[in-house]
Amino acid sequence: METVQRDNQGTEANATEGDRSTDGAVVQSDSPERFINRELSWLAFNDRVLEEASNVHHPLFERLRFLSISSSNLDEFYMVRVAGLKGMVRAGVSTPSHDGRTPAQQLVEIDEKVTELLDHQENCWNELRIALRDEGIHFLDPNDLTEADRKWLKRHFTEQIFPVLTPIAVDPSHPFPFIPNLGFSIVVELRQQSRKQRQGKWITGLIPLPTSTERFVRLPGEDIRYVPMEKVIHLFLGTLFPGFEVINVGFFRLIRDSDIEIEEDGEDLVREYESALKRRRRGTVIHLTVDSDMSENLLDFLVRELVVEERDVYRIEGLIGQADINQLITDDLPHLLFPPYNARFPERIRDFGGDCLAAIHAKDLVVHHPYETFDVVVSFLSQAARDPNVVSIKQTLYRTTEDSPILSALIEAAEAGKAVTALIEIKARFDEAQNIRWARDLERAGVHVVFGFVDLKTHAKVSLVVRREGENLRTYAHFGTGNYHRITAKLYTDLSFFTADPVLCRDASHLFNYLTG
């Protein structure tokens, strides 16, 4: 490659088709040195999320929240990104990414970084436990319980926990059961009690933790004291396997491959996704977390039955499944939370008596979330649904809440006889099943539902309202950078742009016609 050197009296040195690295060598524009691996970059991002949990300037419950988010993020990272890399390795793919790493090399580096991240999470949890104890919030082990505590827990276990437990014995007539994705379970090694103790039957048992109950049991009293659900069950294992002596106990949590692959020539996208969602529930185990005290016998049993590679097993000394600690965050201790923020409603809409369409007709409007309320977006669509002069509403939906007022407005508009079209992105990760349910609810109300493209995701956030004004039709549009999700709109920084500009509204109309036609 030709390079041109010039002295200080000329211009700067220049390298054709590349730049110089720190040692003076020319770096090609497509060199792997120019790229950052996206998976390692994501882990670095999640480490920054975790750093917020160590920020002593944040209220204590908010630090807990950041730790929970970091753990939940890591779960999803394994379910999708690591699962994809493992699938490539199984398929024999060795093509390097832009940064020069093969899928197998990426997995090795990911393992190293995740080990560091899990250690960081555990250290953070230990720090937070001490800080919570100083605030009068205690997390107890069975050895810390008084006799009165044990009596209360026994009654609580009998009345509230025992009825929803399903203890399972694993033997030749009872095969290893299916443990769902993110399932937390207890595994036990048992020996049958008999007069001839040495001849007693040995079996392995499983107790999946019920998802219908809280992960942490709060003890009665003025002090705030919690015992993890798995420790409570451990106390009363004898009632679950009568006639057997508990020899060893272990706790484990697993993550399954949850990536979805869809055939691009599928005849029915919804059916394809419904089938894929069923397959996802039974994906292979790609990450297994066990407690550090689990015996080798029990660990070998799990590795064999779950068909998991040893490199995908992680021993944790403390709390397994830290994503659950967000259950501890309550409004009862406001000093441990960020001060509440009351988002303002745009003054210009107030000046028009709350009439969104009139305010937008007068002048374009930009709303800055979360500092300005997302209610203005809801009002825009709700007013359009009730306005007898509105003839048509078109809407894209990627993610929203279960009880979304946006969905309610679209259903109300359709039932009022307006032409309503909703483009629902069925490929929104981990919201696929919910989006299918929304689609069916909207269709029952008379909304025309479309699902976009098989090979693309529709991330555009657009609403289009067509209103008859006199003898003409006027179009109003909303363009957003965030989802139509009233909960995350209180957390994420996004912009909403409302306009009645004919050029911009015509562009939005072309977009919807392209998406539907």
C-alpha cells in the first residue's frame, strides 16, 4: 500500500486507505483492529450497570435494583447471544467476526468475563447485605433463627408453601423431569430409613421452586427479616420425602437456549412463532448455576441429566438468581428510593384546554420523556379514538404493557367504526407470545392487524391519525424514539414529536402503506 510522508513544513503524514496505529504501522480500514467485539462490549456495558449498584450516592433500594437489572441482563445475554454462538459452534461455523474472533474464541473470552462479572455481583451483594443490615433489613440463614422463628416458619411452610410444592423422586420408574428456563430447584440425595441402614435404598430427589410464591419469606415482627424460600424448604425436607434420610442438598438454577429461528419462507408467521415458542421452552441448557457447597455426586448427576457441558457450570457462594432481589424493593421505606419525580404535562396543550390535536394543528410539538409525561401520547390517541371526526388511526407496536391504554384506545376506535390498522412486531424479543395475544384481541375488536416482514424487525414508533376538518382531511402524526410503553417511559430518556406537517404526515402514510402492502 502506498503511503505519503511529509515533513513539518508540509502537511501531516497521510496513509492511503488506512490510518497509522500507535507503533506507526498502517491499519487497513477493514482490519479487525478497528472493531470491538459486540458480545464483549455488551458485557462491559453490563459491568457499568453493576457499578451503579456500588455507587454509595444512590439510595440503597436503587442500588439493589441495579444489581437485579445486571443479573437479569446477564440471563437474557445467555438466552440469546451465547445461545447463538453455541449454535454456530455446534454447526461447525468457524468464520471469524469483524473483530477477527471465531465463535469458539468468543465463547472462551465470554466465559472469562462472565466469571469476573459473577464475582463482582457476589461481592456487591455482600456489600449491600451489610448496608441493608444497618438499615434494619436482615437476611437470615437457618442458623440465625430463634425457636419462635422456626415455629412460625413451620406453620407458614405447611399452610402456604407445602401445597404448591411438587417433590419428585428420580429413579428408573420416574425419569428426570423437565426444568423450565430460569427454573430454580433443590436437588437432594436421599437414603431410605430402615433397620438395616446399610441396605437402605438410595435415590435422588428434586423440588422445583414454585414461581407463584415470593422468593423471600418475611418473618413476623417489627424488624424486617427475610429468609430465602429455598432455605425454608431445606428446613422441612423431611416432610417432603417421608421415610428417607437427607444425605446431601444442593441448589441450582438453569438457563436454556431461548433464541428463535424462523424459516423465511414460512406460510404463516404467527403459526411459525407459536411453534418456535414451544420449542424455545425446551431449549438446551447452556448455563447452570449451583451453590458452592453442592457435592460432586449431585453435580455429576445434574450435568449428566441436564446434558450440560462442564464449562457451562458456575459455582456461586452466595445468593443464586440475584435477579429476584427486586422483590425486596417496596414503597414502605421511601428514604431508600430515589425521590419521586412528577413529570410535567406540556403547557401548550393546557393552553388549548387539553385538546392535543388542536395544539398540534397550531404548531409542531416536541415532548421530552421522562421529564415530560408520556400521558400526552396516550391523550393523543385516546382523543382521536373518541373524536367523531377522526376517520382513521394507524399505529406501530413493538412493546407495551399488559393493560396498555394504547391498546384500549385502538380497540375503542375500532368499535366506534373507525378504520384502525396496527402493525405489531411479532419478533420483539421475549414479548412474542404477548404480542400474539394482543394481535388476537385487536382483531376481535375489528382492528386490521399486520405483522411486518419476516426478515426484518419494525422498530419504527409511529402513530397516524386522519381527521375530517370541513371538506378536507388533515393528518396528524406522532414519531417516537421509545416504545409505546407507559412504564419504561418513566425510566428511559426519549423524544416524542407531534406534527400536522403535510410532508411529514405523507411520509408516515407511505411508510404504513409499504408495511401493510
